[in-house]
Amino acid sequence: MRGKYVYHSDLSEHFQGGFPLFVNRWEEGFDLSEHDHAYVEIAYVMAGEGYHYVGDRVEKAHKGCLYVLPVGTSHVFRPSGASKKSRLLVYNVCIKTDFVRELRSWLSRYAQHGEAAFSVLDGEPGASLALVDRTMELASFFERMHREFTERQPGFEASVFGSLLSLVVRLSRLSRSMDAPERFGAARTPQPNVSAILDYVQLHFAERLTVESLASSFGVSARHFLRLFRQATGMGFSEYMQRRRIEYACRLLTETDLKVAAIAKAAGYRDAAHFTEIFRRHAGTSPSRYRRSE
């Protein structure tokens, strides 16, 4: 791969009519050669697995991988195989550097340090910024921008600009949350949003949640997950879950006529006897007596 001819993609290849952005969705194959750009590119892997050759590095690329590629950084994607199952679907947002400067200048007049978010688009030739969006929260930005750009309904320009601003701000926040964020390195996983973890637990507390499954979903180790959880709640995960379930059970005991066994199941306990034991430990009395006392 190294030492081969690198194709240069200039502005005239994609930008037409003076519009400063170009958005496409591309199924990567083996026909496209290694190339660099006269513009900034944000590439987002929507589906599939393969490899991303960036400068003199090669990285595994998979769903949720995002790359910011400055002017002059050479790269190319390759699927992991030739079959349809190995397809690698990538969204590309290409931005003229003049437009980046215009946006930074405009934001500097209205928001203190607002233009600083665009530092994620900086970088010398050969540099790049990479991260992994494990929850695919960024997918909607690219889908919306692509839809607006291709359909070109009245006002699509404003819609694409608005999505780009929101995307860049989100990328800036994610890049700051990474442990020792690196330019031109392997894709790093941003620290999870703790409020998102708590929101998820609040909605699913009655289900069989485990530290391991939650930590994996939010892209951190079980140990780090427990540390973040305790910092946010002041208690361990198991204690928090028990309290949340018992609080919910207390509500059902006082506000419904459901039998204790049904309440135990609704609160996330498979065994009514075990529920009664846990309830007595937290409330100081049995579920039946609690209902009569209220």
C-alpha cells in the first residue's frame, strides 16, 4: 500500500455551484485508489467491517468508526472481503476550508469560544482524528445531511448547515472526553455520558441488567463503569438497583390493588419470597404490612 501513487481529489470533483459542502453515501470496494483531498472530510462507517488505511497506518474499521481527515491526509477504505456480507457503507461529509474559516469567524462574533469547536477540523497533512461511536448516536446527523443534500428540497442549505454545526459541536465534546485524545492514532472510545447511563437504568431497572452488559453497551470496562456510577449516585450499582426497585414496589403497593407476587414481578424480581426478603431489609417491614400501614 505504501509508496503507491496517491490520487489528489480537488475541489472541482465534488463541489458545484459555489455550495461549500458535499455529502455522499458510498459502498467501499477495491476499485478506489488511495487519495488525499483539497478539503476537509468527515467519514462515518454506517455498516460493515473492513480496514482504513490512513497515512502510514492501517486500522480496523467497523460500524460507528468516525474519522476527521484534514487537507492532504491520504487514506482509503477497504472491505474485509468481496462478498456482500463484507460490504463497508460509509457516509462522507466534505467541507471547503474557506467555509470552515467563515463559520469560525461568524461564531466568534456571537459566542465566546464558540469557534473553538471547529478545532476538531484542524490538522496538518497526514494528521487525523478518530473515534468510535458505539451507540451510533451520530448516525442520524449523517443520514439527515445526506437526505437533505440529495433531495434538495427548499431550504436544504440551511438544514445541512445546521446539522453540520450540531455535528461539529458534538464531535468537539466527544474528542475532549477521550482519554489523552490523539491526532492520527487508533480510534479511541469517548467516555460515556453518565446522565445517559442513569437515564437508561431508570427506564430499564425492572429488567435483568448487569454491570458487564451495561459497561459493554457504553464502551467502558466494568470497573470503570462502577467508578462512574458511584461518582454519579453515591452508591454502588446493586444498591442503587435495589432501592429503585423497592421505591417502585412501594408505589404499586399504595396506588394499586395488585397482588404482592405481581408487584414483585413488575419491580424486577422473579421470586416473590426473595422480593419480600429484600423489601423487608429496605423498608423494615413486609410488603403486606407496608400496604396496610399506608
